Amino acid sequence: MRAVVRQAVRDVRTVPPPPPAEPSADPALTMLHTLVDELVTATHAVGKLMLWRMSHVASFASFL
């Protein structure tokens, strides 16, 4: 379980790569790339929020 949590923390702390410089000629593929980029950005932000929140929960739990 610890290995899974460590991997998740490592993944969240790693900044997502930038989108490709040149968009694809296929509009559907371009739209899909945009959607995936937005999903990666949102997932990264949620992960950072969870890490921040978890630190507060852990510090509160130490007082119990």
C-alpha cells in the first residue's frame, strides 16, 4: 500500500508535459488532444489539492 501511495505522490509532484507545438491536421484528433490535456491539468491540480489536504488531516490526527 505504501508503494502505491508513494507512486501517486511522485506522479502528482511531476508537472505534466506541455502540449505538442504543432496541432494535428485532423480536427477530431486535435479536439481529443485538447480534452486529454485539460484532463491531465485538472487531475494534476486535484492531486496537489489532495496532498495539501492530507497534510492537514495527518497533522490533526497526530493530536488525537
